[in-house]
Amino acid sequence: MTRANLVRAVLALAVLATSFYFAWSKPARLGLDLRGGTQIVLETQDSPTVKADRESTDRAREVLHRRIDALGVAESSITRSGDRRLIVELPDVQDPTRAVEAVGKTAQLTAHPVLPNTGKAEKGQQLIPDESGQQILIGPAALTGDGIGKASASYDPQNLGGWAVNVDFKGEGGKTWEKLTAKAACAVGDERRIAIVLDGKVISSPQVTQSVPCGVGITGGSTQITGDFSAGEAKDLAALIQGGSLPVPVKIIEQRVVGPTLGDEAIDASAKAAVIGIILTGLFIVAVYRIAGFLATAALACYALISYAALVAIGATLTLPGLAGFVLAIGMAIDANVLAFERAREERAAVRSRSARNALAIGFNKAWSAIADSAVTTLLAGGLLFWLASGPVRGFGVTLTIGVLASLVSAMLISRVLTDAAAARMPKIMKGRAGGLGGAGRIRNWLETSGPDIMKRSPMWVGISAVAVILAMTGIFTRGLNYGVEFTGGRLVEYSTSRPVDIDKARAAVADAGFPRAVVQTSGQDDISVRTSDLTNEEEKRIRDALAKAGGGAAKERDELIGPSLGSELRKKALIALGIALLAQLAYLTIRFRWTFATGSVVAMFHDIAIVTGIFAWLGKPIDGVFLAALLTIIGYSVNDSVVVFDRVREMWGLNPKGRFADIANRGTLQTVPRTINTGMGALFILAALAVLGGDSLTDFAIALLIGIVVGTYSSVFTATPIAVVLERFAKTPPPQGRSKKPVRRTADSSGAVV
């Protein structure tokens, strides 16, 4: 074994051992759809300055979203019920005490000067106990939460090994704090303090240190709040400050534990579908690449272990929509192996005397460029969705990022180590047909010698794609989008039945009544809640009758109109994050390739999104959080497909810079067809199994991805590349500089150093 492969083997063992430790020792945090959690009903109250109405309640909802995200409760759901109530659902939170305390606080944070204690409070002053319980006299608030920007908890060794909260000011807040501390620095004794008050209670009254000169104060636009904080208290305080003040006070009027939105049968069916799909994918890869494919399948199993371990290690929440990111990453893990193996086959076909080990080393090295570009563009999207979006879109960004990194480790580290070891120990077998790297097949040879000239009619293909987009947009504008309850709000009805009803039977009864997409959960002890959109009184009666038949009678306990859980701010953030992600991908592809290639990729991506959305509009299928996750997955797949094609075109053009670009693009596209088919087939097996066995919760998700993969495969050949061919007529950038055509001597051990 070469030194490079020995390093890879050690790294692979270390990654697998670490992954096994986390997977074995830490349980996964399951979302509300898989495990259930806590439901808190809040009611907004009038304040002296603000009336509790629909507008102020919506503002309070956005503040609570930021608070809960800062507390680390991912994939939470907050919906408005009526004008003054908020329903907060916290997944996997079985002991909600800490979360209840955080969401219930008004978080009115103020800073006050500490005055000489005369024992009597004059106008604007307060006698109030400090954090140690001793009475202090404070003046009027000099700084409110409006002047405070970011806040974070940190371990402060100078604070006797305690925790502190770092606060950054915004606007005039920094100058106000500077003036407040400048005045305090001129005082002596207890008056050399600033009282930090949260909801009428002093949480800290730190001394202004002697190093701060009188009349100067603390500059820099930031400060640190110290006190007798535990780690949890410091983090909670930082979350409250970061989330901001509620515009109106809230009162907790109900708190209960709710069951999962998906039943055990649906979860089991989805798990079986995923396992069957992965097995079929593995069998397909083995059938195509034989021993090399078997080893790649083993690496794919390691990918599942690494992904799960990373998920539990960072404490991310696992939900069914979030699993969409892993579905895409599985496709990328397969794709990376297919790219490397196809490259190795090319090397064997070019030089028949070349060993399988040498061909594999060259194949992995040559495939690295396309694999890296695909991963970077996908990571750009995942990272921006995580930092800029929130709610389920942010959760998708987390799982997608984990999946992409795990797929790189699986394909470029573990798969490479396994195939190199097999090629070293079984050189004759791996070199032959059984090894799977015997050379180019009949389809590839036909494409190379007699393949069609697709790019000869580039304008025609662009026109066909434009017509398809117009038809899709026509469906969107004429039939409209059937938005789900997350976007539109709807109706929440709670029933009690005469005898307990199994929740899966209740879901089946509601589905048989004509509402297969309704969210059906247990509520409290034996009650059943049904949440759906556009529910008339006659339709509600059908649901009640269906539950009465299953439970020997049913009575309506609660009936409320609710607002959307994906509020306007969350939708806006998702769109902004998506727009920035597209621009970032466009910029990256322009730098790595050419502006013509980047434009073709982004236009093809828009083409895929428009067609999938248009088909859902024509079919009247719901546009909800699950569809949103599918759409984000399609975006990643589309870019990945186009990048692979353009990477091959760029390489071939660099070797023949004076050649006709349309001919080079045609050859490059045809050479990537086997890879595209093999990768697409691997993903189709998983999605077909999910569509058939996944139940109502995942059927539409799988259908959207099936359409997206077919359309994405088409667009990479018939949209992205033809657009690049058309645009190259106007491009003034010279062709890429090719590498030297002189043959480079390689040995079986020259495996490169790509880790």
C-alpha cells in the first residue's frame, strides 16, 4: 500500500470509529412529525402602549421564532389561532419547563444607573432588590432593548470561572452605553454600578471597573454582562436578548404533550421504502460495476453511518422533510463513485496494458474536479439556507450540508481505499470483466463513434425548453398553486371520542373522509386534533362522523381558525436565502468555468424548478413544506448534473482550444451520458420505493423528485449545454488553456494525493 493510501486508510478508520461512537452513544433528536413533543398555547395581552391584535400577535410570533431557534429547538412550529392566540409546537421536548420560561417572558431589557440609596424613590426612580437580594435605588431606564443587537453566552475564566453574556449594541445604543458607564465611573462605592433589568427584575448589576476612566465610559459598541450565571442561564439570557422584546405580553393558557404527526405505520413504511430503495440501488451499482460496485455499495453503507453520527453529534433535529437532504446526498455519493469508475474505464480503454489499480488512481484524480465543484455548489446552497433561512428550510440546509460532506468522505476516502486494496490484492480479477473496470461498454463506444450531433440544433432545444417553461408557468398562473396549511393557515378542530381510538385508525378515518393531507395528532390524553386548510362546516361534519364511527361517538372540544406556520417573514427569508444561493452558485461557476457555462446551469435550474412547480399546479397537488424540501433537492441535483457535463466539456476544450465549440460540447455531453443514466437510475430506485411505500406523507415528495430528476437529466443535455453553445457565439473570453498533451508516465503506485 502506498503512503497516500495508508493515510487514507487511517483517516477512514478514524472517521468510522468516531461515527460509530456517536451513533451508539447519542440518541437522535426526532422532530414533531416523528416523535411528537410539547404544545403551548399563548394568548397575547394588551400593554399600556400596544393593543393585542392580529398585527401585534404576528410580530410576537416572529420574535418567538427567533428565541426558540436561539434555544436550539429546531424545526419548531408557531401558528396564530384567531387574533390573539399562538400555538407553539416544540418537537422532541418532553420536559418543556425551560422552553416555557423562555417563550413566556416579555424580555423587556433595560439598563439603569444605580443611585445613592436614600431609602425613598422619587419620580422615575425605583427601589428594587439586586441579584443578591439587597435593595438598591435605580434611576430611569437609560438604555432599552431597541439599542441592543447581538448577544451570546461565553465561558469567562476571569469571572471566577463563570459564565457571562456578551452584548453588541446597535444604532445609538453604543453611545448611550458609553455615556451611562462614563457617569457611573465618576461615582464611588455601590453607585459605581449599572443595573441590568429584565422584566422588572435585576439580573445583573456589574461594577464599572476601575480601569474605565471617569467621563470616558466603556467604548467599542459592546459590553459583557456578568453575574452568578450557570451555563444554561447565560445561554437562555443571550437567547432572550438576541430574540428581542415581545411587542405585547403573553400569557400561557394551555400546555400539553402531543403525539407525532405521522403514525407508526407511516414511519415504518417510509423506513422500509428507504431500505428497499438503497438495496435496489446497491444491486444496480453491483450489476454495472461488479466488484468495484460492491465495494462502492459498502462505502455507501458507511455514508449512512457517518451522516447519522454527524446528525446526532451536532444535535440536529431529524424530520421527514429534512431527510430530503440525505436523499440528494445519497445521489451525490453514488454519482462520485460512478464518475470515478467511468473515468477508470476510459483509462483502461485508452491503454489496455494499464493496471486496474493505476486506472482507478487516475480515475479518482480526474473525477475530483467535477465532484468538488458539485459539492461546493451544493454546500453554498446548504450553508446559505442555514444562515439566512429558518424553520424547515434551515433544517433542510443542515441535513444537506451534513449529507454532502459525508458523501465526499464515503466516495473519495472509503470507496477509494477499498477499491485500491482490492486492485492491489486481485490485480487480474479487477482488470477483467468481473472487476467492473474492463473498459468502455458498447453504449459508450457507440456514442463515441456514431452518437448523434445534438448541439447542431441548439436553438431548437432551447426553444423546446422555453415552450415547456411557458406551459408550466401557464399552469401556475391559470390554475394557481394549491398552498398547504403551512402557507395559508386553516382550521384546527379537536375531538373527544367515546372510546380511545388508535391514532393510525383515526388518520385512516380522516383520510377516508376525503382529507388524506390533514395533520392528525393525539392531543392531551385521548383527544384527537385535526388540522387542515379550507375546511367548511359540512366537511368538518364528515370528519366528525368518521371519527365517531371509529370511536363510538365524537364530540367537538375545540374549533379554531389558525394562521400559517410558515409566516410571511419565514417565507421571505427562504426566498432571500434561495436567491442569494443562486447568485452565489452563478458567481462560483463563473469563476470556475465561464459565464456562459454558469448562465446555462442557472437557466437549466430555473427550467427544472418551473416545470416541477407547473406540473404540481396542473395536477392540483399541495405546495407545502415537504414540496419545498423536494424543490430544494431538485435545485442541488440540477446544478450537480450540469457541473459534471461542463467539467468534461471544459477539459476537452482545453485539449483542443482551436476546435469548434459546438462539436466539443456535443462530444463532452455524449461522454457523460452513461454516468448520467447510471446516477439517475440509482436515485430513481430509492424514490420509486418511497412513492409506492412511503405513504401520503412522502408520496408527493417522491413524485416531485422523480419528475425533477427526469427533467434535470434532460435539461443538463438539452438546455444547459445548448444555451452555452448559443451564448459562446457572443463570448469574447478565450478558450481555456489546455494541459500538456505529452503523456505523463504513471505507475501503479502513482495514486495521487486527493483525500
